[in-house]
Amino acid sequence: MRDLIIIGSGPAGLTAAITAAEHGLDILVIDEYLKPGGRLLGQLYEEPGGNWWNGIEESRKLSERAGALGLDIRLGVSVHNIEQENGSWLVYTDRETFEAKSLLLATGAAEAPVAIPGWTLPGVMSVGAAQVMTNVHRVKPGQKGVIIGVNVLSSAIAMELHIAGIEVAAIALPKNNRVNGSAAIPTEVMNALLHVSHMAPSAFVKMGSKLMKNEFMKKMGITFYPKNGVRMWDIPVMLRKAVIRIEGTDQVEGVTLATVTADGKVISGTEEVIGCDFVCIAGGLYPLAELAALTGCPFYHIDELGGSVPLHSEDMRTPLDGLYVAGNITGIEGAKVAMSQGKTAALSIAKDLGKDIAEASLSEAIRQISSTRSDAHIQFHQDVEVGRRKLQEYWEQHATGKRNILV
Amino acid sequence: MTDRDMIVCRCEEVSYGELVDTAGQFACNSRELKLRTRAGMGYCGGRTCRSSVDAIALAAAERDNTQITLKYQPPVRPVHFGDLGAISND
Amino acid sequence: MTERILDHPVLGALEPDQTVTFTFNGMTYEGRDGEPIAAALLAAGVRTLRHHEESGTPRGIYCNIGHCFECRVEVDGQQGVRACLTPVREGMVINGGGPLPAPVRDWRKNHA
């Protein structure tokens, strides 16, 4: 029987696989995508100092290290169920069923939508879909697009589309309704952006120099925010206009925008149509934890982590024997944090399987997760550290409860 | 297309109007809203619309942070009957 | 019309690849061997991959990474295949699905 199955070959899964292989574990990595790298694949942004973070290159480096270690990575394999039986883990896939002593879930994140009339039309896609089409498959999602939803992810991907020579006619808010919540409220979106600007990559600093670091803008806030938006890499970022409808019969032909009040109400008579052939929906990311949920692992909904996350410790153990988590399944953060979590998980797994792992190297790996987090150029949620502390408290409560039962 | 006609669950084509009305009429939590409307019960297993269904239901009921609002059940991907099979020994 | 990004200022030139021929709904298309079916079709200007089983509304890629199943098509007779993560190969026969018969619903419409 194998020592370890890792589900997900993104930054967390691959880093874990490499670390675990270096400690002599027998590993199988499974991923449903056709290339290794996960969400890392599409990433492309300029870091302060002028270096480019090229997700395709980073994925290639990880894959090459994995290849050199002779790792067994199966792509295009979908897992539909997992079970713990007689102390080992069974992983059911569309090919065959695999078995191992331990299981690491590194399934990453999924995109949440915003709901806009017309969003089922061909040509409407999640913003991540446009990113992958552009950077990974090198096919333009269209000639001219509109992005609905103003947040860290959509701004970063808008820039990537721009670099690839794809026209982004506007980044605008979604219309206010019960689904879209605060993402449709100009003042709330403005505040969220102001927070991320402090730790943002150069792309945001550039945007910030115009918009967010400007004291006048801050004071005047959203009230005097230009109705036609502030330009970021030539793309109008509209915080006072919302897409109220996507137009088209057989596919996307345009969007209807309207000016909204500071609290998101549509001002009638302000409607205008922008022609475009694709639309990106940017509702943010949430941890894709479905496989963990099948195991009965306790879950906690923590807004700062992006949704419901499986209970886990700083060393990436869950309360279930032999089950570990790493990467965005534990909360929405950047790829570098995912990598350091993957390394930590692998060390915990090796230790639990009886390998000689010094306590110091495990605690150093945990410390590296925190330092990577503090140094991160992209922070998806301003209070991610608060979220991490909340989860740690739940973990300690859980551990105390377990001890009390044992006593 | 009006807001009421807007699709929320793409797989089962459940509209915003139907979800809001049902949530209002029965003061549903997410799970009940899903069972009454079929939102989130289609091909994708609710991966796309779960946050939207949650948001509509949360207008009527408060979130319990210790529970996943819409339960996951195996299989989490559609499975062909022919693929349900043996354990590998490799 | 969409097109391929042949030169990218950061990612460089698109590496040459084998061309494959496949059919979609009876029409013949070319793609790069091993790229996802959805990418090959989009590069050929095809956005609509299927029509909803009940309403018949057109659908294309949505999430592009296998989560949403909106891009499911029939490939060489196999149904429910995700075009976004299935590599296109020489000679593939691909069909987008359409509305399915719903006799009970239709009966109720006429009799209820």
C-alpha cells in the first residue's frame, strides 16, 4: 500500500509531493486537470522590484522537480468519493480506486459567481476561465470584454488580459441584488480596495498611486468617484456603475450599465449599452472542500478565509487520522502560502508515518507559512490573519475537548 | 430579461424570483431552499450556485458557522455506471 | 471572432504544435494536438457547446477548469465529457447536446 495520496497538483499538492518524496515516502498525485500546476498555471504579475511571477514557469519548475524524483502524477483523473476503511484511505476515481495510509487534500478553490441577468449566454465566463484561456491555452476569450466584479482577483486578471492584447472595455460592479451583496455596494468595494492597496503588488501600487493612495480621493471617497471610472492600465475601473444586464440572443453582444448611488441603487435613466463579445464574472474564490466534507471532518465558516474550511492545525493535520489539508482548501491565499503549507503538511505526514523528522524542521516550516503570509504581495482578504487565529482557536477547543473525553 | 427571470442555478435553471419567493414564503435555510426549488441539485452538484443559494437563504435565517449549509454527498462528480469498479492493486 | 495569442510580451512566442482535425456537430475543425476541446473550438470561433436539456438555451464554457460542467459534450460516443479539460485528438467526433424529450412535462402542459 502506498504511504500517501495527494489530491490536487497545484502549488500546495506538488510542493507536498516533492517534500514527501525527499523523505522517502511512496506517493501518488491525482489531478483532474490536463496539466499540473492548478491555479498557479494562469498567474502572471509583476512583483515590486520588477520581477514577473510567471505561474506557468513556476508550475514547470515544480513538475521538473517532481519528475526528477520519479513521482507518479496522474492527470485527467476525477475523484468522486473518499472513505477511510480499516485505517487506510480509499480514493474512488473515474478510472480506478486507489488506497493509501494517508491522504492530503489540496483541492484548491472554486469561483463564486455574481448573478446578472443573461449570465448563462455563451461568452459569459468566470474571470478565472478567461485567465486560463489566455495565459495557459493562448486563446483569446474574445476581442473585447467587460469584467463584472471589482476585487483583487478581477483586477489582477484584467491586467493579464491587457498584457495579452485583449481589450477590457470596463471593470464594473454587479447590480445590487440578494446574491451579490456587498460586491454591489460602491462604498464597501472602495473600502475593501483601500485595504488591499497597502500590501498590493506593483500592479495595485500603480493603480493605488492614482486611486488609492490619493488622500483627496480617500476623503471624497466614493461620492466624487468619477462616473466613468479611473483608468488602470487603460481599463476604466467603474465603482459607480453596475452591469444590470448582459445582452445577446445566441451569445454575448454587450452589457447594459447604469450609474448607481453610493449604496448601490440604480439611478434610472442612466442606462447605457457597451458592445462586447465576452463577459467575465468575478465573484471571488471559496475553498473547494467537498472531499473533506465527505469524511465527516468538522468544518467552520470563516469569512476571512473565504468560506467553510475543514478544521486543521498549524501543521496541517485534521482531526481525522491520516487526513491532511494544504493550500486554498484551508482558506483563500496566494500560491506562495499554499506552497509553504504543502511543505508543512508533507513533514507532518512523514513524521506521522514514522520518518525521522526533527521537531525543529516542522516548527520552522510552520513559521515559514506565517512569514510568507506577511510578505505576500497579494492578499485576498485583508483580515486573513484574523481568520487563521479563529481557526486555531477552534482547533485548540477541539483538542481540549478530545483530551477531556480521554481523561 | 428581468431580475426575477434571472437564472441562479444554471444546471436546473432555477430563477432568482423563484428562490426569493420560496425563501420568503417558507423562511427557508439553504438546505430547505435547495430541496424546494432543486437549486444546487443538478449536474455540477451546486459547485457554481451554492454561494448564491446561501446568500438568498441567509436573508431569512442566520448562518451556523459550525455547519456546511449545503451538504456534500458522494459522488461529487457525475459517475458513469461502467466506471464504478474494482480496487487497483498496482 | 477569437484568435490565438501567438506572441505574448511576457510568456513569449506560442510553441509550435501538431495540428489535429476533428469534427464538432458534423463540421470539421483544426486544433493543436492535446489542447482542451473548448480551447480548440473557441480559437475556431465556436462559443456554443451545447443547449440546455430542458429549455434549449445555448451554453458555452463557464469555469473552464472542470467545476461547472457547463461545457459537457459527447466525445466519440461518450456523454458528459468536459470540453474544458479533455485534450483534443486527431479524428475525434464531438457533439454538443440539445434538449431532451420530457414526455411527462409535455403531457401535463396539454392536459393539466
